[in-house]
Amino acid sequence: MNDRMLVHKVYHRLSLLSLTPHTLPLKPVQFPSVLSPASIRARPLNGTVRSLRTTAVMATSRLRNLVPVNAVASEDGSGGASNGSVSSTAATTALEDEEDSTLGVRYRLPPQEIKDIVDAPPLPALSFSPHRDKILFLKRRSLPPLAELARPEEKLAGVRIDGKCNTRTRMSFYTGIGIHQLLPDGTLGPEIEVHGFPDGAKINFVTWSPDGRHLAFTIRFDEEESTSSKLKVWVAQVETGIARPLFKSDEIFLNAVFDNFVWVNDSSLLVCTIPLSRGDPPKKPWVPFGPKIQSNEQKSIIQVRTFQDLLKDEYDEDLFDYYATTQLVLASLDGTVKEIAPPAVYTSMDPSPDHKYLLISSIHRPYSFTVPCGRFPKKVDLWTADGKFIRELCDLPLAEDIPIAFNSVRRGMRSINWRADKPSTLYWVETQDEGDAKVDVSPRDIIYTQPAEPLEDEGPTILHKLDLRYGGISWSDDSLALVYESWYKTRRTRTWVISPGSNDVSPRILFDRSFEDVYSDPGSPMLRRTPAGTYVLAKVKKENEEGTYVLLNGNGATPEGNIPFLDLFDINTGNKERIWKSDKEKYYETVVALMSDEKEGDLPIDHLKILTSKESKTENTQYYILRWPEKKAFQITNFPHPYPQLASLQKEMVKYQRKDGVQLTATLYLPPGYDPSRDGPLPCLVWSYPGEFKSKEAAGQVRGSPNEFAGIGPTSALLWLARRFAILSGPTIPIIGEGDDEANDRYVEQLVASAEAAVEEVVRRGVAHPNKIAVGGHSYGAFMTANLLAHAPHLFSCGIARSGAYNRTLTPFGFQNEDRTLWEATSTYVKMSPFMSANKIKKPILLIHGEEDSNSGTLTMQSDRFFNALKGHGALCRLVILPYESHGYASRESIMHVLWETDRWLQKYCVSHTSTVNVDPDASKDNPGTVSTDSESKAIAASGGSGPEVSNTEHEGFDSLPRSLLW
């Protein structure tokens, strides 16, 4: 675990994410790591790669991984046109607009009032030192140019590799590092600029040494015909800012395809390097050695999701080995270098808390053409920190046959980690149900523990047995640890109190609840950093009082919205004392991190120090240090408003009911200065993302706060506030399956009912014109949009669907939260697929998709084939394919063009929509039609310079398509 406290600025706020991943609602809170700057592409700023399911709800989230946006917009782009009419800043004439609707050969820019918000320079990310006495300002650039995305990439085993840099592709970077002392009064000392490297350097993987005296990071440049595009490791002195290369040799480069480097102690790092003996990459044979064959003559049952970028042949296997093979090198700050272990495809390195051992994971052949590298054979070995092999912990076979049911896992040892409260003790989990969630067995998981070097004949010790699926452990000491388990089908989550060092103390349940029930969430235990750099439960002591107290940091969900809190909780009695809570009248405040955690032992309550955030509807997030006992707050940031032209936007959390009685909520945004009684109803954009629930009660609970600051990303629906739209952001669309019922069996019915309730509410309030309401969404939200236009055409004037999947028969082994196969739930798959109802879609629909979408299920051909199905039935539709873009859009050219396309669509088919023709709302009761047409493949110029590919049928002609090929 990196010894750092990192705070990252996203949506013009400092968003935080725990260093330890947790899947349970009750999760420990510790010092956070920098969030990735590109959510949907999952390409973190520090270069690591995380698999993230994309969410497209526009409501902001403090812990969500989101596309970075820019900080300060000019004040002259307020968009003075009333009621959504096109202002004088519109970029095109009607003639040019009509021409481009057909040609689509150039990238376009959106209206100035939108462009100004997106193009403003971003604020830096922040990172706190291990001792909380210094802050890094990690300087960032604005949106990257398309040329960076156009770099060649290898798609291998589920990952995309930049062969020139030997990293994952599309990796963002920092442009500079500034160091500030955090003074006792909360102010910052003068900046020390990290210097010594050439201008134009791209900086990644910035980490603090455990003692906070040094920084390590990587440097690279974009030079096509030299080795400078590969990453080199540098180190800098924190006191002076002077930086230098870690290695004296110019021939040692970082291999960052999987892991990169880790501090082993205060003065040495373990680094993944490109083997010095590596030659040129393997060449693809002109003539194949034979056909490509896959076989299942053993009749194995192998069901997998629709993974992309898989290995295809022996050449791909060789190429994967070439780029992913690493030589581990132990490098000291004094220049000493030592190779550790033979070259292999190493995926992770984890030093023990006492810095004596290394837990090293690798993957190896035989590889698979069916699953990504995360399921390849996996080996975990134990080494000493000075490079001596001790023992093999496990060598797991290829895992192609993990069942698709939720909570199914890999067989064998998993979640192998070091105990945070011990010098060098390992723990792990082993499934007892063969990894199959459909197998009913007790216990389902067993947690084991064992010293790094056990005595002869000393086997693993059983720590705890679980009947649900293991979800993590928060360690304290031999007397206390919290163990988490959960089960998706029932939404049940349990927290156990155990005494790891005593067999005489029986485990007991601390919390047993539904993780859907946010009102009953007791909060997450906060963790503190130990002198060894690990994180354990923050135990607090009260003067002259006995008891074992921990800090529970909660969202504080209530029917009026979230009111975050910090509780002092007695583990033994269950009594709690609320020692802090957010203001609920005007501000939204949260506890971000514990700042008084650098010392050993329990924390005196009067010495408590925490980092908090504070924001309001119109005031962007600022950060404070709060000290006990006086609870005096010191403001440590003073960020300018990111979009002053929208500083007085209006925001309200609205509540309304679905016809079946389910309580729904949404966030309604209105433009600055808008008065419904004076200005009349506005055109409205509804942007959402459905969610599955097991109970009506949980589905109806309020999530979020009316006082949160409105974060606006570069493709956010809220940008159209600058165009005088009303925005209904994140209206809840719960798909409920109570008891043994499957939620998706009534997907369309509940989707339409939720949308009807949302539209009725904004019309009832007089803020939305009933004939000028558009609907949109990204990914599963795009799927939602297409279904609504098919089954509720009476509600919306047009739709915008980005990066969606529209034909569920192309994802036959499950999608989203559906874990039944196509053959188990054929009717559900067909009814849910808007592709099957393409003949019903009569309202204008704009489809946008990245040409290189890597997300499971949302292949680019989903939009291709859906467009052709629509076109084959004379629908008014337009398809925009963005060259080089993945599931989310990253380049400035693409993002600006997406905004131009969206604004054009809204102005033409929402703002200008005056039709009063009623579309039969009961059309959804008809049986869905079927289409069998061919999808033509696209060819986009390799240069990618001309623009996105655009197809459209905006003249509403019926284009008959060939029916000779299957979809």
C-alpha cells in the first residue's frame, strides 16, 4: 500500500477514494488515493488501471471516478437567450447545419457558452504527506488532443498497451509538482517547485516515501523515434524539490503494463522494469501456420460476459508476453541496483509491514482466447526484501469457468494480503462452494491466516467462517478486527466482531442489514495510518472512561437528504455519540479523512483532527482542518468558482410518486435568473440511469443532498443550463424485483412508469414544456433512452443515447445486474432489447459511440446495427462514431463534437418541436417487431484528423435494407 494521503480534484472539487477497495456499504475510511481523471475509460492519473463499471447519472458523487473537467470559465458565456432559443453565439447557420447533418466530415465546436465551461484550465490535484504536514499540488492540463488517442495500441488479453511507452494506453499525466508546507493555522507555506527534469516532461505515479522525505515518480516524453517515450523513474527531495533519475543507467525503463514500483522502505524501491535482454517485438507471420481452433471436447460449461480485446492466436500470446514481461529490480536511493526473481509477467508487489518480505503475484501460460488476463493462471510467491525466494503460496489454474451468477468467485486461495496489525502475517480466503454462488453450502468462505515463515508442520489457522461472500477485513490488533460479508441476491450485508488472537472469544454480529437500506447505514469505520505505513481501525479513548471506541463516518441518509455525521461508537455496548454532523440548512459537509493518525496507540478524543469538506448549491467545495476539543475549523483551500456564469443556478431535490406508490426523487436544475411565472416553461433535458432493487421501500429512499454543489463535467447534461434548459438530473428509475421475482421481468413497465412520473412532475411545476422534453443517457442510460422512445413515445420529443447496448441477444450470458442467460430468460432478453422494438421508435434519436469501445457488452456494433434497424423502418435517427474513442470520450475534439451534436439535436428536435400529435402511449403493449438486416462495416481514415463518422436519416425516408444476413 502506498504511504500517502491523496486528494484529487474532480468536478472542481477534491474527490476522495479509499486506498483499500471495498464492496460493502459498511467500509473502513482511510486516507484516500488520487482518483482517475477519466472515469469511463478507467485510466487513472497516477497510471494505475482499474476496472470500473461506468455510471452515467449526472448527480455528483464525492467518491465517483469521473472524467476531469475544467476549473474557471469566462463570464461572457451566460447564454442570454430565453426559454432555450438559440443565442447569437450559435456556431452555424441553418444551411451549414443542414449540410453537416449529411456530411459530418469535420469536428465541430459547441456554442461559446458551453465551450467556455469545458475549455477552462483545470485545478491541480492535491496529495498530503504521510505525516500530514505537507501538500503536493499536482498540476494538470486540459482535455488531451485526439492525436494522443490515435497512437498505435495493442489490444491483448483485455488490456490495451502503448508499445512505445510500454504502459497502458491513453494514460493521462501531470505537468508539474509543487510542494507546500501545511502551517498550524491552516495556511500554506511558499511553493517549492520540483525541478531538475527537462521541460515538457509528462509525470505519472507520484508517491511519497514512507517517511515523507522523498517523492518517486516517472518521466516520459513524446518523441516518436527515440526511447524517451518510455518511462524513467525519478526521485525528488521534498525539502528542496531537487529531482534526479533513480537509476544511473540510461537503459533502465519502467514496465507499467501492470504494476509499476513500490517503496519497500524509506530508502529503496522495488521497480518493474523492461528486461535489458528484450529485443524487438515479435513479427506477425505473413502466412498463418494453420487455422484458428477453439475446442470444448471435454464438454465443460463455460459461460462468460461479452469481454473485449481478447487474445486471438499464438502471435497475440507472444506479443502479450513481450510487452507484459517484467524484470523486478530493487533500487536504493544510494544507487545500488539488484535484480530480484527471473523475468515474468508480474502483476502486483506488496511489501510486508515490517519491510522484510515481498508478496509477488504473476500470471503465466496457458493463456485463454475466452477470458481476459485477470483469469489467466496465477502464481503468488513469497520472497525476502533482499531477493531470496522463500516459498510458493499458490499456483491457480486458468479460470475460464467461473459461473456468471453474482457472488461467484475463483476457486482456490484469493484475496491474499498482509495483516495490517502484524509485522509479517498473511491472510487469505478460500471458497467452499467451488466458487459457484448457486451452490447452497455452509460455510461458504473460510478465512485463513499464517506467518510468512511458519514453523515446520505449522499449517494455516482458520480465522473465521462465513455463510455469505467474504468482503474484507478491518484490522486493529489481536483483540479486535471487523469482518465483512454480503450476498447480492438478498442485498444482505453483515459485519462481524472477532478477536484474532483469542480462540476463547466467540465471533459476534455487529451489524446485519440490507445494503439497499441507506437509512439504516451506521457508517464506515475510519482507519488510521500506523508507523509501518499500514492502516488499522482508529480506536479512540475518552478521558477517565473505559470502552473500545471507533469512529463511524456516515452519509447520514434521511428523507430530507444526506446529513453526513461522525459517531463515536462503543464496539462492546453499541452505544454511540454523535461528535460531528453536517450543517443541513445551507451547506453539505463531509468527513474526508483522519489527520491525527501518525502516532501509535489509541487516539485521545481531545487530540482528534479531521479533514472535512464544505459546499453549497452555489459555493464550490473547499477543505478544512477541524480540531478537537474546540472543533475549530481552518480553511486550507480557496478554489475559485469553476463556472461563474452559472454561479446562481437554481437547484432543488424534488420528490414525487410512481403510479404503483414507489417514492421517486430527482434533482431539478434551472438556469440563473429563471422565473417560471415570468418566463414560462422551458425546454427540458432528462438524464438518468436505471437501478435494480429488491424492495419498494429501499427504492424509494432519498440519496444525495439538496445542498451539494453542482459538478459539471465535460459531457454533463448540466452544461445545457447555459443554454437555458431545465435539467432533471438523475431521476430515480428503480427496477424492483421483490422476493423471488426478477427485477428485469418487469423492466419496461417500471421504466415507463418512472419516466411518466418524472415528466408529470416537471410539467406540473410549470418549468418544462410538455412538448419540449428530451431524454438522454450514457451506457445503460442509453439503453434506457432507446427503450423509452420505443415504449413511451408520448413523453419525449427526442432522445440522445451514448455508448449503449441495444440488442441483449448479443450479450447472452448476462448484462448489467442480470445473471440469467438468454436461454434461461429468453422473453426478458427480447422484451428489454430496444433493437427488437426498432419499428416502434418514431421520435428522433441521436446515437453516439466510441469506435474503440472496450466496455464489456457495449460493442460499437451495437449502435451500428441499431441504427440500421431504425433506418430500415424509416426512423428519424443519426449515428455518430467517434474515431479512437472508447466507452467514455476523452479527447477535446471528440468531446466538443459530442456537445455540438447534442446541442444541435436539442435545438432542432426539442426547442423547435411544436408538434401536438399524440403518439399512442399503449403502443408498448404490442408484441415487439423483429428485424433481420445487414450492418455495413465502417472504414475511418487512420489519421483520424477529419472528423467523426456520421450517418443519418433526418429526411425521414424509408431506407430498405438487405435481409439476407443474420444480426
